[in-house]
Amino acid sequence: MFEKIKSIFVKKENKASKYVSCEYIQHGFNVDYEDIKMCCFNCHEGGGRQILIDNYKGENIDWNKFFKEKRKLRELNKKGIILERCKGCFFLKEREWDDEDYINFMVFNHWTQCNCKCKYCFTNEQSDFFNSRKNYNMFPQIEKLVKMGKVRGGGEIGFGGGEPALLPEFEPMVNMLLDAGCDNIRVHSSGVKYSPAIERGLAEGKLTLVVSVDSGTPEVYENIKRVNHFDKVWENLAKYAASQTNNKYKAKTKYIIYPNFNDTKEEFDKFLELSVNAGIRSMVLDVEGGWYEQNKYKVPDYIYDLLDYALKRAEDSSMKNVEVYDRANHMRINKEEYIKLRDNAK
Ligand code: SF4
Ligand code: SF4
């Protein structure tokens, strides 16, 4: 069941106690639809997502064997050998790593059902397939790991999916991880279905919730999400915001600028006002990934302006924390260079 690591390249011989590795190699995994991978990152030269257990559908995992396999990877890193798939990854860093067997970085991505149909979602092309696809249960395996005392806090647990609140094992899983001491759980949710486990995590200041509403009016919401849950989502966001621990501001709304759908200052202003009125004090800005990949060298001026405008308006509001995701930040920082390339190509 355990995948053979096929290709490696030798970076340098490293005999020091410090060596180049990453948190996922040392103490993490990514539970995917058909396998268990080391991580979910793939935007670098090597392509990431090294498979650890191939063709996985919820079978019993021998965690002792799993740790043994991980130790082999650690030993490679100690010798200065980096996996081919990790080549160029910005998560690689040189530091001292402990030599213990435990897990504190986990990503759950093993289901695809959702109660939205976002136009920009990877499930969009085959929404019937992704919405009917059955997921396997991971809870029993994680429970075993917890009982072995091998799950710790201090890392990051992420739920992607699909909509996490629709995953039958989501509530018991989050509660178990909180009980096990996990103190940094990140959940991307559509916000349509209310989750008591998310509420608990927010109340304890150990869970970050990100809801990408992307709109300030029902019309734009329905155009992007293709469901009519606008009011329900804001109602749930207000409940989540009310439950969060003071000064932690871990319930976040997100605005993905999606050109031709929500690319006006008026729409953003309404979104910001609704966020503030719901009690949200932390938000995220991004630019839609698929659009960006196709248009990065021809981004029109008004999109750069909207990004700057949104950031300034959010910072001037009662938001305490405004996060600009990497792609959008990269766009802002390299604006002059990209505009030059764009204008020269005309
Ligand atoms: S170095 Fe990057 S690609 Fe390799 S396991 Fe870590 S996060 Fe994944
Ligand atoms: S909420 Fe997320 S998973 Fe659901 S359709 Fe939208 S992007 Fe896809």
C-alpha cells in the first residue's frame, strides 16, 4: 500500500544537525480522494503532492509502518537529499528538526460534495460527478492516531473539500482534534450549513473560518455561486462572529475578485458593510485563480485599482486584520512590471 518514492536528486551533503526539510515531510499528510499524499502543494517546479499511500479508500492504516516510511524520508533529508517532487518548494527550509514520530500537519481533502456551485470551482465542469462522488471515512484512522498519542498541536489542520460542514464525519473529527490539543484548525466553508464544531473552535480561539462570499448583493452572489443562500450565509456569519473569542478575529469573510462578476467598487463596499455589520473583524482578499492564470500579463488597470481600493477601504473600516492572499499580493507588488509587459505586447 505504501508508495515507493521513485525519484530523488542529491542537493548537497549535509552533516550538520540542521538540515533542509519541511513540516509535511516531518509531521504531516494530506488525505485526498484516492490516496494519501504528503502535502497539497503543487505550484513549484517539482510539482509536490508526493503520494504516500496509493489507491487509498479508508482502509486500516498501520501507523507504525507509516512513521517508519516517514523516517526514511527524514533520513534522506538529513543526508541533503531532497525529493524530486519537493524541488523548488518554498516550504523547504534549513533548521533543526526534532526526531519524533507525531502528526501536527493534516489536510483533509477527501470529499467533493458542496452546497454551492461556484463558477470558478474546479468541480464546475463536472458538478454532478463531484456532487455524487462518495467519500471514504477517515475518522476511525485519525481516532487510532489520537489514541496512540501521536496527534499534537502547534501545526496546522486544514479542511478543503467540498464543503466541510456536509462531510458526515466533520463534526466528530473537529471535536476530536480540538480535544487532542490541535490549536490551529483552518476551515474553508461556503457558510451555508451552520456547524456547531466550527462554533466551538471559534469560541476556543483554535479554529479559523474562511467564508468566501465574494459579493454584497444577492444578485451577484447567485451569479457566482449559482444557489440562493445569500441571506442564510450572512445570518450564519453573524452567529459565527458572535461566538469567536474576543480579540482573536478568526471568523473571516473573503472577497475573490472575479472579473466580469463582482469587479466593482460598489459591490465590494456592500460586501464590506455586510461583513462589518455581521461582526466580522477579519477579512481576506484574493483574485480568482483561473482568470489570473489566463490573464496575468493583461490585467486591466481597473482590477489593480479595485484591489488597492478594497485593501484601503478594509483597512480604514473596523476590520482588525486584512489578509491579501499570495497571488493578489504578487499582482500588487509587481504591478509596474506587469503593466509594462502588457503595454509592450499591444
Ligand atoms: S517541501 Fe513542499 S512539496 Fe515537499 S512535502 Fe513539503 S510542502 Fe510538499
Ligand atoms: S464553496 Fe468551494 S467547494 Fe463549494 S462550489 Fe464553491 S469553490 Fe467549490
